[in-house]
Amino acid sequence: MARNRVFKSTLTMWVRNGLSLLMQDSKKYNLEALFERLTFNQHRQLVLFCGSQKWAATELNKLTRKTTSFLTLSKEPAFKQAQWPEHLHQILGQEFEVAIYDGYSGVIPNKLAALSGTIKAGGILALVLPELAQLNSWCDEGITTWQNHQQSLTTSPFLARWQRLFAQLPISIISETNDTRLSLPDFKPASELNHRLGEQDKVIETLIRLLTKSQQHILLTADRGRGKSSALGLLASKMPEQSFVICARQYQAVKSSFTHLAKALGVEYSGNEKTLANLRFCPPDKLLQENISDDIILIDEAAALPVPTLIKIAEKFKRSVFASTLVGYEGNGRGYTLRFKRFLTKHYPTYQQLTLNAPIRYEQCDPLESSINKLFALDAEFNAPKQLEQFEFTHITSEDLLHDEHLLRQAFSLLVLAHYQTSVNDLRQLLDQPENKLFAIKQQNHLLGICLVSIEGVLNADSIAMIAQQNRRPKGHLLPQQLYHLLQQDAFLSHKAARVVRIAIAPDFQSQKLGQQLLNYTEQQLQDEVDYFGSSFGCTAKLLKFWQENEYQIVKLGFKQDKASGEYAALVVKTKTLKTQLATLKALFDSQFPYQLLSHYKQLPYELVLCILLSRPKIEASEIQKQYLQSLTTQPANVEQGLPQIWHLALQRPDLLCNLSAISQRLIIKLVLQNNTKEVILSDFELHSKKQLNQQLHNLVTELYVQI
């Protein structure tokens, strides 16, 4: 039979690669039968090596001694060629028959999930752990990643959950002291084995057809390992007369596209060229500065870019493909897809969405992928009720999450939808950080929203002294430490804080005040326990207004834009205990912000500037100011000389700006408060001459005078 010939050729390849020797070394545990079936089915599997670290190193060194196609992640030198890379990009993009992860070195979910993506069809991921019976009482070295300063954790609910799941997953278990349990899959008939490239070919054909239009934006989404990046390179190879620009945060992310383009064209690619044939790499900041009209723009890992940047790209270029991973190791694209789709639906309703479902490097229904998805809740999808009915507020404990898998997956999927940077590390944080508190809105068996809070502060005298002397920054306690560095006062360190980490409301029920109600409930539950509340977030006018409406005051705005959101980080605080300190912080921020508008925040959106200004104390205009403003209304030629007085008035009475026309509101902020050049103003406001600008300034002065 044809299928038998394929299997024989596969075994021949094994011998050529030395894998037959690997199989011989695995006879002790009958792993050769597992390798044989995995290779036939083009699948991969998770294999637990449960016992002491020394025993596991000895057994796995035997397994890998006859092959060079393996990678071991461990801090223990007893493992052959052990390494412990700090960054995930040092792992991704490689392929191995065997990958080993030493749990004794620390169970870091992002790292383990990334390693699983490097394994070839027919291979295994060997995970080293203690005997399974010990997992609910064992703490790995990585637990320190999730504990704050002055904490000492002795158990891990995250690992206790694994103990339960391991009994349900298609995995094999090799034990030092207990019986071996091999999960030997049946040989799949040929009819169930798919040609894995078929779906990718169809998607590329569809892309070619759509991109022949004069204007077309396309969303291409996929899970890991579906050939998304390679499809972009193959697309360029099939349209040789068309120029493409490929964009990503890092060149490393698009190497696969260049590799597949080079292979399709039969040309050399060293791994460093940023232009190959008709494909050119360009980072996002430079892309927006380029004047190109006919090139097709390919954005790889679009969800890693700020949504405002993606919007600018869509507005600037007529044809573009926004490709992103739905489920990843460092974050995921579901939340990004929702937000960006809203923009496209409103402004470009003819946009198209394509999806790659079939894996490229292994067959569908892969046991390893299934196990990793379950262990890290990567496949958790949020299912909202059809309509809002009677709901209740509740406090969800770590024990609740541990013993109710459905509840855990709902909570994690809400976090995933709320923020792109939610990663599998956050799942462990959710379970293993005892100072986290989770409050929720429930409607029967559905979560409608969650509020995740971190309890911080109450640092001892030694820790406060170390912070004051800048000897070190204790782990965690982010809110107290940030506030201390603003004011250099111990009060925020010695008092207890509740930092709101995330508020996530089901997308279908947003804008119905549920977030505000949930925050109020959270404050009520904690008001007798903590001295002050606060939060740090990517600042937009809409978000800041939410916090201001709940009596939080902004005391800091960062100077650097966040790489994921494109926004500046804001720090807001609310307190009944530390009112004097908060008033001092707010006064300090208010005094600094006008100068910072002229330097760091010249491009800050005018809506956000206005939102911040409205929190300033009001100072009534003097009679002299009123008289001067009146004189400007009758002397249009002198309006420019009056800009300093307009500047003072805008800072004294920012509420006056709310009643200005939209163009006057923008003009007073961008020209007067942010001091942008006239050339920038003319371009941004689409004015054709300075005469038109002066007329708009005169209108602005007239509108202001009417109000005072």
C-alpha cells in the first residue's frame, strides 16, 4: 500500500538521522513503540519523567546521546548540553526531535509553552517533575517569580491543578519509583492524515485575488504553528512583479517569511538580508514616514503593535495584510482582533478576515498541542450569556479557581480579551500569588467581569531603608514604590495598598457601567483592610475619565510610550487615610504638567490633555485678563501676541475648553499648550495658509471671551 511505502521511507529517514539509535536507547521504557506511532501519525506527545532530578538527568542523557536534534532547558549541569535562555526568541524558530524541560529549575509557563512549539512531528517533550503524588505539596524554584518581597510560599495551586489534569491528558509518564504509563496512540488510517499545506495554499490564493483590488485590508489570524509567517513569504514569491514591505517589531519575527521566499525562488538567504527580491523589511516607526503608494504592506504579529499605529497604517496605505497569532506564548491576539476589527468595521467595512486552522509541521489533533493548551488554558474561550439579566458580585479565591476548572478558564479568557500582553505566565500568577484578590460579576454560571487586585505595602523598616538608600527594589509592591519615588515619603510604603491590576468586562456588556459597579464593590470589600487604592494603565482619555469619575486622581504620567499599546502609563490614586500626601502628589503633578506638554507630551492626544487639565483646581480670570481678551477680539492682527495670556487662561480655567468648538479645542491644546510649530498645525488642521490659521485663532479668542 502507498501508506506503507510512506512509513517505510520515514523509517529510512530515521536511520539516516540516527533516530533508530535513539529508539534503541529507549527500549527500557518501550519508548520505541511510542516514537514509532508518533512518527506514523505525524504527531508529538508530552512525556513526564517523574522522580529525582539526578535520576531524570541520567535517563534523559541516555535517550539523547545518539542524536544531535535535542534541546535541554535546565540550570542543572548534569543534563547534557543544558541551557537556560532568558528570552523566548532564543528558543523559537528551531526544531528538535526531543526537547527536555527541567521543572526543578523552575516551571516558567511562557518558557515551557514556547519549547513545545519547537518539536517536530514524531518527537516528544520530556518534562521533568517530582513524583506526581508530591505535586500538590511541592514548590519549584520558579515560585519565587510570583512571590512578593516578604512572602514565603510553600505550596503551588498551579502545580496542584497540573496534578489533577495529568490524569486526563494524552501523555506518557515514566517514573523512578512507580510503574511507567505509556499513552500509545492507534495508527491512524491514511484517510485521516491530511495534506497539511492545502489550507495554506488556498489562503495564499485568496490573498492574491483580494490584493489585486485598488484598496483592501485583510486580517489573517492563526494559532502558533499554522504557517502564517511562511504564507507571507510565499505570497511575495507568487506575485513577483509586486513590491511588498513586511513590518514587525523585530526583524527576527519575519525571518521565516524571508526563508520561505528564498526557498520558493531558489536563492540564497543568509538570515540577515532585510531586502530579498520583491520583499523589504521596515520597522513600524519608519514605515509611517515612508511615501509609498503601490507597495503591499504585510504586518506580521500585528497584535504586538499599538492599535493606534495599526490604524495609522490602515489609513496611510491602501493594501495591507495584518497577520497575527490568536494564541501565543508571550501574549495573544484575541483582544487586539476585537479592538482593531471595530475600527475596520466602521471605517473599512469591505475588509476581509482569513484564518489558518491546520498545523503545518504536524497533523491535526496533536496530543502535545492538546496537552499544552489544557495545561495553560490556551484554548479557553469566553462564552457570554445572550443578554444581561440579574447578576451578583462575588469574591473568587484561589481555591475556587483550583477546584473549578470552568471558572478558572472563564476568568483567564476574560483577562486574555482585556489585554494583548496577557500570557500563560499570568495563569500561574492568578493561582499562585496569595496577595492577589479576584472580584467578579456573575450571572448564573457565567462571569460577566473580573477585577484583579494586588495587595501591597506594609513593608518593614529594613525594606523601607533599602528603598530609601536605593540599594535595591524589593520584588512586587509596585504601587507603593512608585509613589515613594515621586514624593520620597515613607507613608505609601508603610501603609497597605490595593493596586487594581486589571478590570475586564465581557465585550458584549461594556459601556453599561459594569466596570464602575465592579470597582465600587471591590473598594467596599477592601475598605477596612487597605489605606489606599491605585492603578497603573496605558492612558487614554476614555480610561482616565473612568478613573476620575470614580474619584481617583492622576499623579504621574510616564515619559515612554508602551510598546504594546502605544500609550503612556498613568498612575492614579484614591485614599481616605493619606489625604495630605495625595494632595501634595497631585499639586506636584499639576505644577509639572504644563512644562511637560511643551517637551515630552507635544504629541499627546488633545482629548487626553483636556482630560488631565480638567482635574486641575480652577482659578478665575482676572479683570485684566478679561479686558485683554476683549481687546484681542477687536484686533485680529494682534491675536498671536496674545497667545501667552490664552496659555495662562487655559491652565487656570480648563473647563472653558469644554464649550469651545472642536477645532478651537484642538487648536488651543496643540498650538498654545503643546507649542507645536505652525507648519505642523497647518498640516494637521489641513489649513492652506497662515491667514487661515490666524482666522481660526481669532475665532478661538472670540469663543473664549464669550464664556468669561
